Amino acid sequence: MQHKAFKFRIYPTKEQELFIAKTIGCSRFVFNHFLDKWNDTYKETGKGLSYNACSALLTELKREFIWLKEVDSIALQSSLRNLADAYDRFFKKQNDQPRFKSKKNRVQSYTTKIQGKNQQPDHCIEGNRIKIPKLGFVRFAKSKEITGRILSITVRRNPSGKYFISVLAETSIDCLPKTNTAIGIDVGLKDFAILSTGETYAN
């Protein structure tokens, strides 16, 4: 099995655009809020927080900021996961320390997981519409068929105001059939190639 991404342009309604903007904003807020806590903990102890610790604190944060409950909760959890992964790579010296996200970033996005029967394309796709959690069915430019089990969808808004999705799916790999015999090839200067069968090919 392997993961494969399918990218499409989507055409949300005005109401869906508003929800996308809220979800992107809330995801950015959660990321920055816990990045600040993570940095403070790192300065004090030399270690960061854990994903589970932040996830527990997110529940309290929702009580303080009620508007966080209006958006896709899985998208907020994904922000925490992205932060934890970024810090994990930082501690392994694979990248720089995570930085705060800005409203001025060229591309704004959020990621949500797909669960249950909607992981199957025939359950979440109807013609030129695809079902996205909390957004419902959204019209999209279906340029290819999505194959495999859908794991997540990332919604992106470009500076031009256009919207796109990346659908991550788990698909099976078709293995090439094994051959019973193999022919060896010896590449030389005088002859281009000499097969193990004795057959030669001139340069």
C-alpha cells in the first residue's frame, strides 16, 4: 500500500468560503497559541510539550474561546499534530524551529481527516461534487478518478482567491510479475552489449 495525493480546484459557495476562512483562522490561532506555550516550556526545561498534553489543553481553550467550537474540530487537532511533527523534526535537527503562522502567508490552509464510509470515493463523491467534513458537498473540477481509501483532505486558499484541495488516499501497488529466467548483459567497448546467451550487439 502507498499514499497518493490527488489535487483539484474547488468552487465553494459564499457560505462555504466563510466557513473555510473561519476554519483556517481558528487552525492558525490554535497552532500559534500552542507554539507559544511550547516555546516557553522549551526555554524552561529544554524540552517541548507533547501532542497529548496540548490536545487536553485544547479542550480547555474551547471553553475560553467559544468560537473555536464553530469549526471542524479535527482541523484543530491537525494543527496540533503539525506542530508536534515540526518540533519532532526540529529536535532531530531536520529543520529549523517552528515559527508562528501569519495571516499574510501566501497560501492559507487546513487539513481534516476522513472517517467511516466517506473514506470510500463512491460514498463521498457525487458527479462533480465531493463531500468535505463540515462543509458538505463542494463542487470541484474532477480531472481524474480518486482511487483507494481516502485518509485526509487539505483545503487551500491561494492569494488569487482560488480554492484547491489535496486528497490523500491509500492505494494498493500493482507488483510486476516475476520472470523465471534472467538474461545477463555485459556492456563493453568493442561490442555494445553481449548477452549471456552469446548474442552480441555492435556499437
